[in-house]
Amino acid sequence: MKTHLEQTEFWVGTFHGSHHGRPATVTATRDATRPEPYAWTCTCGASQSFPTEDGVWPTAWRHTHPTRFDRLRSWVIRRLRTAR
């Protein structure tokens, strides 16, 4: 019986949702061969990596399920970029 994760184990989790009005899929991974083993990448091209597991799941979920504040902030940023 295994009582702990092997150092080289790899795991994956996916989140399905949307942002910017488009469908998005975020894949969260743990890869012990990387300097920051916990990371997620989105089909939109965004990604983040973390030294511990603590930030992976909440940020991946929020990326595909943005709050009203997140949507408002994104809208303002897009408007500012097009105004330049």
C-alpha cells in the first residue's frame, strides 16, 4: 500500500467554463520535474505555475468561472486597450 506520492508522479485535473464570452478549458497539473511543480494552462493561452498546491485549484476555477468583478475588470481593461 502506497502512503505518499512518489517524487516523479504526475496528476491532471480539468475545469470547463468560459471567459470573455468563449468556452474555456483549464488543465491543472503536478509535475515533479519542474521547478514549480503545480501549474495550470488554459485553451486561451493563459497559464500560471505555483510552488505549492494551494493556489492551483482556486485560480484555475476562477479563470473559467469569473466573478462579476472579474468580468467588469476584464471589460475595463479591454476598453482601455482599444482607446489607445
